[in-house]
Amino acid sequence: MTEGLTQRIKTAFIIGLPILFLVFYSDATRVLFLSLLILLTAWEFLTLHYKSVSNKALYFVISLSLTIGISSAAIFDLLPQSLIFLALVPTTLLSLDLFKNFISRTHSNAWLYSLVYATIPLVSLLVMHDKPYFKALLIGCLLLIWVSDIAAYFVGKSIGKHKLMPSVSPGKTREGFFGAGMITILCSYLAYNFLGHFSLQQWVIIALLVWLFGSIGDLIESKMKRQLKIKDSGNILPGHGGFLDRFDGFIFCLPPVCTFVYLITSI
């Protein structure tokens, strides 16, 4: 076993087991998981963009204060669930940025984009913390995005020949992208059987949104890292990179998924 693989396995156990506990134990620990993820991804994003800025402390204070304030308001039910629709705005802007602009917008006003990139999307799920389907939705999205990532990797390695977006992420292929879509949608049947709360058709749509927007989120982070000339967003997870590396797809798929769930449960 190579040293790199050994390190990845060790990290998976050391970090993965506490995450699994937080996600599966209770709604309180699930809220704690999302709150910690919001803070860690905001901190990581700011650290990447403010390495040599003399007054970076000011940007950190402003951004993290807003992050904590928005997250706390969601936890204490001070934010309307209609905030979910607001979360679609950064999703749309960053998606357009991926395909239309050579330079990522995240480099300008990075303190503001730290909110746009991770905080607001994660809060779109956090505002649903008191709903009966909160557990199913959180676990379902996490498992489906992991299935999508793993499937894209192995399908791409096995039969991938055509590059998806070589200028952004040379390793990703169209075969891996579409293969991940098919496998993720098939796994929606497992989510329906084991997690419930939504019909099979609804889980299929959730899986479709997770795969599509999760893949876009992965490409957006790849573009950002490419322009920053870095391989990983952080080194807090040895062998795995940073929290943005591990949760970029999960974060980005939340606004469309939560909007869909909000609409079907409000009818």
C-alpha cells in the first residue's frame, strides 16, 4: 500500500467517523455539522484569497461575522424559508461565470464571495432544520453526491476518452460525467427505500439535481484553484485536501435541491 493511500485511509477514519456521527446521530448534531462546515469553508475560502493582503484581518472579521450571524439566524428560525430562493442567485451567477468568464469572479471581493460560494448555499439547508424530512434530505444529498463523485472517477478512468472541460479540469471526461449521472439516478431508488419522506419520482429529481449541480460545483472549484495555482483548497485533511475539496459538489447542489423540496412540500 502506497504512503499516499495509507494517509488517505487514516484521514478518512480520523475525520470521517466524527462526520458520520454528526450526520446520523440527531437533528442537533446535524445542525452542528452544517454550522461547522459553514465556518470551516468560509475560513478556508478567505485563507486562499487573502494570503498577502495587508488588511486581510478586516476582511476576515467582516466575512466571518456575517457568516456566524446568518447561520445563527437560521438556527434560531429568524430567517424565512423563502431565503432558499435567494440562494439560487449565487448558483446562477457562479454557473454563468464558469462558462462565460476566463477569470473567476471569486477573485474580486473575495470576502463577499465567501458568503456567496458556501455560506448562503449551506444556509438554504440549515433553514430546514426543523422539518421532518431534514435528516433524509441531508443524508440523501451527501450520499448521492459521494456516489456521483466516485462514479465519475471510476467510469472516467475506465472508459473516459473525451475531455469534459480541459481548460478547467483536464482529468474529467464526458463519459465519467454521464456515467455518474446514470449511476446517481439509479441510486435514488436506494434513497427512496431507506430514507423515505419523498416519492420515488421526487428522489429521482433530487438525484438529478445533485449530480448536475454537484458536477458544476466541482468544476467551479477546479477553475478557482487553477487560477490560484494550487492543487488543493487546504491541507486540513491530509491526503484529501481541504473541506472545499471534499464538499464543493454538496454545497453547490443544495440551492436547487432545497428549492425543489420547498416547492413540493409547500403545495
